[in-house]
Amino acid sequence: MTSSTDCLAHGNSWPHRDRLAPPFARRSSLWLVFGGLVAIAMAGCIPAPPDPERYFLALGTSERTFEDDDQIEAAGIMLGDSVTIMLNDQPIGLHRAAGTLLEINAWLLPGENEVQLLGRSDQPLYLKLAMQQSGRVQRVLGRWRIEPFDESSGPKSFDAGNRPESLLPTDETDFRRMSPDDLRRELRPFIEELNTLLEPGRHEELAARLTEGLMLWSPHAFGAPRKRLESLRRAATRRFEAVAGRFDPIDPQSITIIPGRSVVLVYQSLGEGPHFNPRITRFQIDNQWHDIGALYLVRDEDRWIIWSTGELRH
């Protein structure tokens, strides 16, 4: 068995590297692992469970591998405006970069699912979904060439097969029907709490808050052992300890809020450069900036849970 030390020593020759790729280390990668938390937390390498079924959504302006049943990748040119990716009426990501590849295990339902793009695109987009196992595409779930649109691509349906039931908490409130001001007021106490966790000495609490949803859905969606997830949480704690309080504060009035049926996507700013990573905040270690990605929030009774954090773009 390969240890974390072996992983760091072998680098790209590590046999499990197709399963794990921290964005700040491999920005050209197409992988997204455990909802993007690795982007902010990875201090070593934690192998994924053996041979999980991993479901991906690829979106870009290039048709290079669109018809290839053996590949799932996203490429193309930058869009002028961002496009919101909706899966089953939930916002699961933003697209403006050259290509967007999202791992969607956390959001899939058994049987029929529906994907839709909201926003504007003045050029055709290529959307593809596939299931990958052992590093190979096993099944293409659907693919569509989407013509330019001003508001919506229209819904596209696909069958995910015999997936586990979703663990997303059900809330009677459809957040899309709330006024923007009311939803911002609802989120303010959560944002204020998160700001307190960005203060020095709260590293362990911050890591626990950011991984709370991951600890709930990852064993269900991936079969990930809880012990491995606890190791990931400890890695996040160690990384935050090195920050020593150098987080950008989150302004409740400046955050962007994209509501879904039961998921709310929240971010404060967009990253610089071609990767276009939406982030809720960023931190500095050794004069280098790292992002905590956009937050995907669900509400369980009166409490907001971070179901997932961020996405990796290429």
C-alpha cells in the first residue's frame, strides 16, 4: 500500500495520482476530489476508495473529445459571461473558464436526472456526462451540443441508473422563490459565524465546519471510510494553522447568492487568471494565495450546512 509519504516522494509517478490532484499543485488537472475541499486542505495524499464509480460533467466550447466514448474532458475558450450549471434544479457550479469538469456524485439522483445551463452564451457549448471507474470511462450518460442562448439552454434529461438515494436534506422552502434580500438576511448569521472561525485559534472548528457535509455524503456516494475523511479534516486543520489569521474577511453584503430548490451557491469573488475559481475567501501561506472555494449550502431545519466547497477548473 502506498503511504502519504510515498505519494509526496513519487509525485506524478504515484500510482493513485489519477484519483487525487490538489488544484494548487496541479492546476492543469481535470480532477475534482471530494467536492473540491482538497483545494484548500491537502497536506499529504489520501487515496480514494478502491474503484469507486465517479460521475463527471464536462462543459466547454471545444468538441475535441465530444464524440469519444472513452474520454471525459473539458476544453475551449473563455466565455464573456458566466453560466450557472444546474442539476436537478440545484446550482452545482459556474462556467466561464476554457473548460469546466465537475464531479457530481454529491448531486445525482437514482434514475432520471435533469441538467440545465442558465445565463448567456454567444457560442455553442458541448456538454457531456459520464461515469468513470478505475480511471476509465465506463458509460456516457448523455451529451449535447447546445446552441447559443440568452437565458437558458433548456433542460436536458439523462438516466444515472441505480444510484443511491440522495442525502440532501429536504426543506419545504424553495430558495428560488425567496426574494434576494430575504435570502441574504437568512444567510447573514451563518456568514458572521464563518467569519469568527477565520480568526486565529479556530482552525479545528473551521475545518470541521467546512467538511461537515462531506462527512455526511461522501461515505454514501463514494464508500469512503470515515477514518480517511477524518484524516482529510486533520490535514485541513494543519493547513489552516499555518495561515495564522491571514484570511480575507467575508462581507455579507458583497457575497453573490445563486439559489436552487434546496441548495444555495455562495461566493464572494472570482479568482484571477484563466481558472476563474469562485471563492468565498482566500488565505496566504509563504506569500502564496490559496482559495476556499464557493460554498454549496443546504439547510437542515434552522441550521446551514456546507454540503460541498468549490470546484476545480482547467
